[in-house]
Amino acid sequence: MAIGTPTHLIAAGATATTATSASFTPSANVRIFALCAARGSTAAVPTISDNLGGTWTAVTGSGIDAGVICGAIYYQDVGGSPSARTVTVTAAGTPTQDGCEVFEISGTGAISSNFHSNVNAAGDPSVTMSAYAATSILVALGVGNAGSTWTQPTGCTEIYDLAPATNVRLNVSYDMTSPATSLTWTSTSTDSIGYGLEITEATAGAAATGALAATEAGGDDFAGSGAVLVSGSLGAAEAGADVSAMAGSVPASGALTVAETGTDAALAVGQVAVAGTFGANEAGADAFGASGTVFITGALVAAETGSDTFVGSGSQVAAIAGSVAATETGSDVAAMSGAVRVAGVLGGSEVGADAVVGSGAVLVAGSLSTDEAGSETADMAGAVPVSGSMSADESGADALSASDDQLGEPGPSRTVAVGAENRTASVDAEDRVAGVAAENRIVAV
């Protein structure tokens, strides 16, 4: 990232132990510098602060007491959304005056060790610098006791040359093209300090403030260990196939949105918890394997036109609060062992042919309704109790086999009670022969 041109922001000075600037707002993502000075035979090196409570760092070696004048250089990095602020320069001891000048530079890297200073009682300091990096620039700074206009080092461009307090003179200049290593100032000040500071170029880093957006058309591999934290929203528009393997915890605060047209594989070990709504709209065929416990709180909605396979090991907790709806145009096979319980209403609209094999107990509380246009065979072992009603509307052919005891067949003995009755019969002429054994008849009239 190229270094930006140094730009003056604000200056302040006063005949007092402190001086506060007017309000100003720096640019986003810059480094601001403050050249500070305090005047007085018993004054001490000054410090800088701001009304936002920001942290200011001193350039190592810049705090100098030159007798009647003291100087120091401080810097602070500003983020992507800077706020308005004021700065205050403060001198210890018993200063008569103090002052500061604040400027900003963008694209700066680490503070360079190529920093040198010189004290001169006649107001004409000179500094010898080390060689500069090809992408670096020079900032030359001067502090003087009294005096008037300064002349900056050869090749430098001034951004400030004034007295923020009556007898405190500050001078700031820069060279962005071909800075010299020998720097000399001339002035009418008495005690003076000259500073030379190499400003290095920023290198690409891995930190991002604000929003991180990625549009990707290829295939990436990502492996992360430890904790991956997202605060806010993470959005990805992806047309390729990715592989993501993560160990540890992956919490997301806010919204996680993925629009996917490829085929992905997700492998999760441990616990996968979804709070809120989990929606998947998928036109391909995916494989999902999860070990441990899978909990879903809220709603699980799936619209699927492909063929998926689900394999789960460990504990599958199938407690669902609310409703599960499925619309199916294919043929399914369901094999269940143990107890299958339905509370409420189980409704199915089916145009295919299904086979159900169940062992153990099949319990239905409420109503079981089937509307079927095909032929079915039901084979069930164990108990098949139905609480409520069971209705079937059937246009096919079913088979029912039952034993005598299931139909309620009585034993060979029969008892019939018949009331008094009159019987009349018309009989054609006929010959009748009857053989009657000896018998006694008793008739009550």
C-alpha cells in the first residue's frame, strides 16, 4: 500500500502548563503524529492526550530536554470510522508555554528505527540519517525557542512552520521522492531540536475491520483449528465445491448465509446445535454424516428433488415440537423395530406402492386415515392396538385371515327358544310311509 502525503490537521499552544486544540476529525485508517514542545528553564518533556481516551505512543528517543525548550513526538493509529476529537499537550515542571502540531499519514508501516535527532543552541540543527528503503519517505521535524520562520532541509516540502505559542516554534516538512540522508535546518531560534524520521510503507496484513466480503468461483480448501468467531454477518456466494474441516468451536453471532450451486461435504464430530430456523434448498445430491447428538430447536424445512442418504450413529434424538410435513412423489421403504408412536393425526397422501414391516408394538392415539388407490399387504407381529378410530377407503383387493376363535365360533351344543306359533302348509297329493318306533306321547291341552 503506497504511503499517503503527510497532511496538517490541527495545532494548539498556550502560555500555561497545558494547551487544548479545537475539535478535528482525522481521515479513516491513518496514523496521526503529534510534535509537542514545552518552553521554560524548568520545563519537562511534554505529553499528549485526547478527549476520546486514545492511546498515544512516543517515538523512542524523541523526548529531549534542550535547556529552555523540550520536545517529543507521539503517534496513534486511527480506524475505519474516526470520531471528532481534541488533543491536549501537557508539560510537567514549571513551563511558561507549550504547544503541539498534529498531522496524518496513510499507508504507514511499523515505526522505523531509522530515527535521528540533534540539539543546537544557535537554532540550526543538523541530522544524519541512515539509508532509506525504496518505498519509504522522510519526515523532518523541528522545535525552536522563539525566533521566526525556519528553513526546512533541502528537498523537503513544509506543511507547518508557525508558533502555536508566543515563543514556541514548530516546523514539519517531508520528502516523498528522493530524501537526503544529511538534513540541515536554519532559523533565528536559540535553543533548537531537529528530528529525522523514516516512514515505512505498510505491508499486507491479515486483520480486517468492518466488513469482509468474498465472491468465489473456484474450489477452496479450508482447515481451521481452535475457535473461529464471527460477529455480525458472514456472507458467501459460491459456485464451486469447497471442503471445510474445522475442529473446536465455530460460533456465529448474527446471520450465516450460504447460496450454493455445487456439491459439498460436511463432516461434524461432537454436537451440532441449531437454534432458530434451519432452511436448506438443495437441487443436488449430498451426503451428511454426523456422530454424536443432533438437536434441532425451532423449525426444520427441506425442499428436495434429489436422492439423499442419511446415516447417523450414536444418539438420534427425534423429538420435534411442532409439525413435520413431507410431500413425496417417489417410493419409500420403511423398516421399524421397537415402538412407533404417533400422537395426534398422521395423514399421508400417496400415489406409489409402499411396504411396511413392523415388529413390536405399533400404537396410534387419535385417528389413522388412509386413502389408497393401490393394493397393500400388511403383516404385523405383536400387538396392534388402536385408540380412537381407524377408517379405510379401499378400491383394491385385501386379504384377511382369521381363526375360528377370532370369529367367535361356538361349540357343537345349541339351545334355541321358540314361541307358540301356527303353521299352515299346502301339500300336493302324495303317498307317505312312515316307520315309527314305539313311543309314549303326552300332550297337554
